[in-house]
Amino acid sequence: MKGVILAGGLATRLRPLTSVTNKHLLPVYNKPMIYYPLEMMKRIGMKEVLLITSGGHVGDFANLLLSGEEFGLRLYYAIQQNPAGGIADGLKLAEEFARKEPILVILGDNIFNFDLTASIVRFEETLARDRKAAMVFGVHRKKLAQQYGVIEMDKNGRVLSIEEKPENPKSDIAQTGIYVYDQRVFDFARDLKPSARGQFEVTDLNNIYLKEQSLLCETIDWWVDAGTSHDELLQANIQVAELVKQGKL
């Protein structure tokens, strides 16, 4: 399995903080935001990671992270030419890097303290048995789930539906930016059509797996999306600082 971190986008909602830098280089408590997904990759034993970014900041990432040796990883870089192209568009750049292996994808502004090791084992066992599998991750958000994509799943962890910001959510499980895909993901991504907002949506990609009943879900304990707004970035700093001081992150 290979690791992919998506760290592109325009981050217009975080301006002026992002007027001269990529949002994933902004500090969250005591380190740059991009350190958190890299440390999670290291925790589960990932050896090779592709960092996909956009705009003129790839040199900033390379100057900071170098070859990835600090994280015990071999780090590669790719540039998404259209920063507004969407998550699924960025994923297409990982096909040659993946070399027909499954991929673990983490959005670069997602911070969490859940060890993915057991989930990866479950994914690999399912893939070996069924020859097809994908996995999404959710977090219980009783009051705020409708602000995200909402995941409905059965007792075995198989996804029944994913609804984007529904008025009447079918569950309290909010979708995070953590995904695992089998090697077919690149074929599916190539066949996607742009959405109404002109992006290649990860939701459309996940729906392909959902329709063939091969989409699994795991729930995690704590998660924050640090890159959606100034308020979310502030809350991420506060929560991460507390968890670090408690030795939980």
C-alpha cells in the first residue's frame, strides 16, 4: 500500500493567511499542519508517500520536508495543475506512483489521533476476499453532522448511503477526509464527469464503490478539519494543544 496526501486547493476562505503560503504550511499549535498526516502515515508503517499540491508552493514543501527522512518516509511530490479541480482530479496524479497497489489518502488539513492500523488490516482482508474494496472514515457529530457528508452504515460497517449536508441526516456520522481505495480507483477517477461546480468530486468516486456494495466505513474517536475557516483553524489549534499536553496526540 502507498500513501497519498492531498495538500492543494486555493484556500480562499483562509485569506489573508493564505495569500502568500499554502494553508497546509500554517501552524497548528507547535508544528505545521502538514506534519500531522505525515506522522499518521509513519505511525502505520507507510514507507512511501506522495504529496500532491498546487500553485507555486511545492518548493516550500520541499524545503520544509525534504526527502521525508525526518518522518521515516520516502516522500515524493506532484503538482495539481488546476487547484480547483477537486479531490478526485488530484488523485489521478498518483496512478504511476501507486504502481497498481491500494492507496491510503489523507487530506492534508485533517488532524486525528486514531491509529489506522487495524482498519488497514480489515481493508486488506476484504480486498483479498472480495477482490474489491474501498473504505471511508467517519466521526460521531451529534449536533453538527449535517454540516458534513453524512454516512449511513449497517452493523457490519458497510456503507448504505452518503448524503452531502442533508437537512434530515440518517445518522450522526460525519465523513472525514480519510480514504482507502483499491487499485481500480484510477480507472474510476478517469471516467468521472465534472460536477455542477466544475470539480471532480470524491463523493462521486465513493458512490461508485457504494453502488457495487464494496464501500466500508470505520469510525474514529476524534478528528478536526483545520482548513475550512478561520474559526476551524482556531479550534484546531486549541484542541490539538490540549491533546498534545495530555499525551494523546
